Amino acid sequence: MKIAVIAGDGIGSEVVKEALKVLKTIGSKFNINYEVEEFPYGADYFLETGISIPQEAFTEWPKKFTAILFGAVGDPRVKPNDYAKEILLGIRTKLDLYVNLRPVKLLDKQYCPLKNKTEEDVNFVVVRENIEDIYINSGGNFKKGTKDEVAIENSLHTRKGVERVIRYAFEYANENKLSSVLMSDKSNAMVYVGDLWQRVFNEVAEEYPHIEKRHMYIDALHMELIRDPSQFEVIVTSNIFGDILTDSAAQIQGGMGLAASGNINPESTHFRGLYEPVHGSAPMIAGKNIANPIASILSLAMLLQDHGYKKEASIIQGAVKAVINKGKVTVDLGGNCSTSEIGDLVCQEIQNN
Ligand code: ATP
């Protein structure tokens, strides 16, 4: 494993530090051969140099590294935050990391805001398309600043883009012996885009007759997510719906501090992807050693899993669960542990495993 690390801004650097601690612990315990190179990209670097991220990250890194471990970017000193978009959306797009995989797993029922739900009820993944939709920065305005102002934002969906992410969702279900894939859209209102997603979903589903294909409109899905999350195994959806859905989903697994993600290109055999917590740089709580590092640590587990270190990934997940189950948590979960204490406790659990 050759890992490029961009810790980034705010709590990004604090949580990645703990993930790297965990990597060191698991690496030495199981003799994992890895190299880490840390890069300073983020607000400070941008303010000093005017560069968000050098072009070589897009051209050379996929050959040089096998993954990126990412914290978060975003800083109130820099507005608009184009530098942050150039870094994160730049890597996702230029490296064609078209799947955003977000596991939603409750580790301790006391952190679920839904009444009477247990660990068995909240355990699914969201496969979010990661490149297209409204994130392509296409649109414009007319008569800006006047009362006749018009603004247009284009949402782009390609046959190729829709097909490959839907196929990935079925492949994921297949590999993990799951019985259903649910596609969510708003095809009753977005007729053209919805029609494309519907047709492609039905076509790809035919290749997997043993997997149940389900559909829900995105608004209905949000209702069902709160009413009965146990019915979901794999949910596949477009970029913007996935963005919104996974923030809600993060809450039912205990909050942003616990939600991990992988930005991956399943076809790429050398470079696996970029792994990051779902949360942002949270400037309000940055620099206080109170951020929850679990999302970053679980993102590291996903990185290891994608390099074939399945046992090690599950040991990290087990260690995280053990720490949480002992009530050792940060302030976002009602505890009083610091960021670094949680990192240390996870490492201890791994050592004692
Ligand atoms: P973005 O604009 O990228 O969504 P943001 O900085 O506006 O990012 P987040 O950082 O995702 O928003 O989080 C919103 C709030 O959730 C934070 O202000 C913070 O209170 C809480 N939060 C997020 N991540 C964590 C964490 N790891 N530990 C504790 N609290 C967190």
C-alpha cells in the first residue's frame, strides 16, 4: 500500500492523525507493508501559494499511490471555497472515482435517534453516483442582481455513468450475498433523467435475477429510512440525492462523527480510491481536540479492505465498536473523551485483540 494523505483543514487534520495512529498499530501488529506520504493541501497552503492542488496529483498520483486517505477541506477564511472544490471534486472527477460507497451501520443502539431500533435494524450501504448530476458546474444566470434574475443549474446524467454505478450496486450485493438493491430517483417529476435511471436499472437488474430489484422515490425513501431502516441492504442513487440521503443516514447510525466513505473506481486495479469521513472540516469545533475520529478510522478500515486486508479491516471495526460499547465517546455522542484519547483506545483494543 502506498498512501497519499491529505489531512486538509479544521478537524480533518485532527481526525486523520488518529487514523494514522491506528494504521501504525495495525500495520506493525500484522506486518503490513505500507508507505505513507503526507501532503499539505488545504486552506493554509492555498493562502500561501494560490495553489489548491498541483496537477501532478491528477496525473502522477494514480501511478505512484494505491490510495488517498483524506480528512476534510473547507475554511471560513477562504470564500468562495473553490480551492476546496478543486481538491475534492478534482480528485473524484479526474481520477474517475465514480462510486461513493457509504456504509450505514449502527454500532451501539443508544446512539440511534430512532425509537426502539437496534444494531440489526441499521445496516446497509448507499452507493452514490459520484461524478455527474448537478456537480458538473454547468449553468448560469441572467439579469443577476435584478428582480428579473434567472438562474439555471444543469443536472447531467450519462448512460455510461448511470449504468456503471448501478452495475456496481448489483455487484456489491452479489459479492456480499445481499438479496436486494433499491434504486431511488424522482422519476415522477424529473421525467428525462428519471426515465434513464429507470430503464438502465431494469436492464442491469436482469443480469442479476437472484437479486430483488426495488424502487422508491427519494422522498418516500426518506420516510421509510426513518420508519423502518431494517428493510434496506443496498441503495443506489444519483449524486445529489445520495448527498442528502447519506447525511440523514449518518444520523441514524449515530451522527456525522461515525460515518465513513470510500470514493472508488472499481475497475482500477492499482489505485483503489480516496477514503474520507462523510463530515466536513467543522470549523466551529476545530483545534479543540474534541472531534470524533471514528469516521476517519472507519474510512481507513475501508481503505485496508479494498487492498485485500479484510481481517485487519474487521479488527479495526471491532475495536471501534468495543470502544463505543464501553461508553468511551467524544462530546458529539455525549461523552467526554478527546479526539486523541479515542484514537489511543482504538489502538489499545487492537493490541489486546
Ligand atoms: P460541509 O460543508 O463539507 O458539509 P461543514 O463543515 O459545514 O461541512 P460538517 O463538518 O460536515 O459541516 O458538520 C456539521 C456539524 O456536525 C459540525 O459543525 C459539528 O458540530 C458536527 N460534526 C461533524 N463532524 C464531526 C466530528 N467528527 N466530530 C464531532 N462533531 C462533528
